Amino acid sequence: MLRLGLNALAISKLKKSYGNKPALRGVSLTVEAGEIYGFLGPNGAGKTTTIRCIMDFMRPDGGEIKVLDSDAQKNSVAVKKLIGFLPADNQLYEKWTTRDHINFVTSIRGAANVDKLVKRLDLDPRKQVRHLSTGNKQKVGLILALLGDPKLLILDEPTRGLDPLLQHEIYAILKEYVAGGGTVFLSSHNLAEVEHICSNVGVLRAGEIVASKSMSEILAMNVHIVTASFRGDKKPADLKIVGAETISSANGHVVLKVRGDINPVIAKLAAYELADVEIAHAPLEEIFMEYYRGPS
Amino acid sequence: MMSIIKKEFLAKRTSLLVYCLVVFGLLWMYIGIYPSIQAQSAALSKVLEGLGPAVRAFGVSQISFDTLEKYLSLELFGITWPILMITFVAARAGQSIAGETEKGTLGTVLSLPISRYNIFLSKYLAGLTALIIFVAVTVFSGIPIAQAFHIAHNSANFASLSVLCLLFSWSLYSLGMLFSTVFNEKGHVYLALGGILMVMYVANIIAGISSKFSWLRLISLFHFFNAAEVLINNQTNSASYIVFNAVIVFATLAGLFWFAHKDVIV
């Protein structure tokens, strides 16, 4: 979907293979400046490969990546000045302290005052990284990504393995960053996180973008879970309704997942003597599973 | 660029210090005990001569201890120094890029606004600086140590040997850096460099034993590392300098090109 406004990130027909195995099959997406974009997909879908191509760690076989209108491969050095990056497997120098890491990155990216952020994240900058917990290492990674006033933050599963308190602190920092004019491109498996902070999402499956929508469009998708219990002689053992998928059916009790208009399902159920019926919006996981699983 | 050179150099300063101290200690010890060895020079030379021509296959050209240079070329620079230098160089090159790829820390450097050429050259220069210090401490320092023990020596020969040792170790370091860009694990770098050196060493020995296979010398860098000739007679072989410089230029450019174009999975 094309959106008006400046694109912080524009990927067009990106292709990448590992040997003969294609990992990305023409990925295209746009991230508007000033938004938090959620990049979703099952394991092995190609999320990290896409990020590696954006960061110029890997060279695409085809396609184009532009960061704030600058080619990410041709102008790699200039583009990296605009990007703050937090990898999924955030590996730091074990013998260095947080302060050593900050000094090293600022010596290249330019001076930055991060003492406030270090204090806010309750981090002891004198401790060696090897003595830090996973959560604290992630805090160091986030601080490093924010150094040098980047215009675009690329975060690969930034809250993986973190406790809810720290997760919420990171969400707050990201929201403040975006309020200050930054853009976030965030890969995640945490759907609650995506729902909480992302304004737009792209779903990648088997190296292809299968959905690119705003969060409100995703939430407005008509997917319902219908739970019905039946009374009397008629047992809907083979209840077949177009647009409805039977999740379970036993002992006069049926659970259906309904995509789109719910009225035909209600009309069909009305033909039976119901003991109870419950209609609920499908949780976000169910909606994303539709994309993750793909056509059966 | 200076930030990466400084980071690389400081990160491995302990190993540099240890290697320098160990080899400097050996040099100090060998020179320190030389006067008593010199006193028994004739008897020891007879024993070594008794081993026959096979000894020469191992790079020993003059079996005598009547000068400090002859003694050191046999005791230290024949095999001990090359082995220690090779382990130093392999460890340095292996950890530089392949080691960082293996650990995943290369991602931190690659995500910064520096070109890959600058990253490679910064790491390369940091290692080369360490190598120059290593050679200065372990070869060139033979001059002040000999002076400290009041032992007759030829300073010009030690200076020439320092240049030869630097070029030999630099060429191996350049090969190691090339392998470090090609492989993603430092173990593979050690294996590749160690394997090639092993083949070269064996080729040099075979060439020394059999005149039929004397051409094998030409594929061995050990043949061009004629430390004994340089230390004893100050006879420098221009072919050695040409070969070492050619290896340095080729391996450095190949490593630079490979690193700039490879996919890095971190």
C-alpha cells in the first residue's frame, strides 16, 4: 500500500538466496517517517535476512533498499549514520564495560550525552559486560543503537527474553523517540508488543510480504470465534458453513472460526436448538496465524 | 579508523605482552648462557656434525657455536622463533575478523558508519603494529642484550635479520588475514594457515634431502626465510624480499577485496 509522506525506509523487490535456497522472493515495503513499523513473520520467514540486507551485512541478489531516499548499498556509510541498530542476538565485547562500548561508538558516531538514559535504565556503566544479565546487555544494546541521534532505529526482537517491566520501559523510550521525530522498524514475535506500539505492520512468510496493513486495519478484520452448545436430538456433527472453520466439535459442543460476515453462521445455527452461544472477536494471535499459516 | 586500530590493539595487548616476554626471555637466556656454550663450541660442533647432512635439511647451514650469530641461528631462529611467531600471527589474524564473526561482535563494528575497507585496514594495521613490536622485542633486542652481557656481536646482522623476520612474519600474517576474511570461524583460519605452512615446511625438508625434489623449495616460504645466512654473514637474498613482498601485497589485496564483498552473517 502506498502512503503519502517521506519514507524512512523503502524496500523494493528485494531478493536474496542462500545458495540455491531463496530466502527473500521480492520483498517490497515502505516505512513512513515518524512511525513504528512492526515486521512480523514465523521463524525462517526472512526477517533477519531483510534486516541484514538493510544494514549492508549481506548484499541482495536483486531489488533496492532506500533509507531516507539514500541507497543502502551504494551509500552504505552515509546510510549507517542515519541508522541505529540493535541485532536479535546482541553480542557485545565481554571484557568491555558499558562505558567502553559507549566511548567506542561515540568515537565513531560523534559525542552524545547518554548519562540520563543510562541512569533511567538503571545500568552501572562501570560493570564488564560479561557480568551483566541478558536484560542489562539488551539495555546496553539499546543505548548503543540510540547513540549519534539516528533517524531510523532498526530493532530485531528488542524485547526478547526481557521481563514485562523492562519491556514497558523500552516501549516508553521508543514512543518518546518517535515523538521526537524518529522512525522505528521493529522485528518481533511478540504480538501484544506489536499491537501496543506499532502503527503499521508487515507480515513476511517464506520470503514474501503477505500483508502490509495499519494496526487498526488488522484489528478491524472480521475474524470471530463462535462457541455453541446444542440441546435436543439434532447434533451438528457435520456442521458445514462457508467461511467458517470448525476448530473443535464434540458432545453437542462446537467451536468455529468465522472469517468475514457472521450472519450466515448465525442463520445456520438458528436452525438448531441452542443451549448456549458465545461470539467473540478472535485474539490477535489468531489473526496473525491466518497469515503465518498461509493457504492450506 | 583510529578508534578501531586502538580497540584492536588494546584488546590483544595482553597476548602481545606475553609473547614478547616469553621470546625476549628466551633470547636473554640464550645470550646469557652463550659464553659457557662458546667454551665448549668445538665439542658441540662435533656432536652436531655427527648427525650428518639431514641437519641441513632443517635449515641449519653452519654447525658451529664459535660466534653468537651462529649459535642463535641454530638455537633460536632455526625453529623456536618461527614456531612462536607462527602461533602469534595465526592467533592474531584468526581472532581479528573470523573470531569476531564467530562471536557475533563484528555486527557492532559493521553497523557503524565506516566502510568495510577501513574496517579491514584498521584491523590489519593494528595487527601489523603488534607484529613490528614483536619483531623489535624478540629479534632486534638481541643487540642491547648482547651489549649488556659484553658479548661480541654484529649489530648490522641483527638489524638485517629483523627486517627479514618482519617480512616473513608479515607475509604469514597477511595470509592469515586473508583466511580470516574467507572463513567465519577462527578454528578454520588456524587450520588453513597451519595446513599450508605444514605443507611448505615438509616441501622444504624434502627439497633439502633429495636433489631430485629440490624444486619443491620454491613453493616454500621457509626456503626464503634464510635466517642463518642473514644473521651469520649478513647475506640478504633479494629473492626472499621479492617473494615476501609479493605474498604481502597479494594476500592483503585479496583479503581486502573478499571482506568488502562477502556476506557477513552476524
